[in-house]
Amino acid sequence: MLEHVHKHIVAELQQSARTDTVFVVTSVVFNLVVLGINWSVAESATRHWNPSSASEWIFPLLLAATVAVNVF
């Protein structure tokens, strides 16, 4: 009985570790994608000295999404 409980605990811990690994990798990739998007929008805005309406709403939207992903 005790061996069965230990196997069950180990299986739960392995599942939790896999879930955490997937979530961390996904968060890092998401942060890199958002960084690239923000970088290109900022470059475009500074190159033309005329920020478009897209650059006005995309930064707060992506910032809020990044904060939400990092909080969760």
C-alpha cells in the first residue's frame, strides 16, 4: 500500500514538473515574440517620426498580455 502511494506521489510530481516546464518555455517564447513586435513598432515610429495609430494601441495591449502571462 505504501509503495502504491509513493508511486502515485512521484507520478503527480512528474506531471507537475512537465506542466511547469511547458508553461515556462511558452512564457519565454511569448516574451521574446512580444519584444520583437514592440521593437519593430518602436523602430518604425522613430524612423518616420510619425507614430501611427497602431503603435499607440499595440504597446499597451502587448504589455497587458505580457503582464497577464507572467502573473499566471
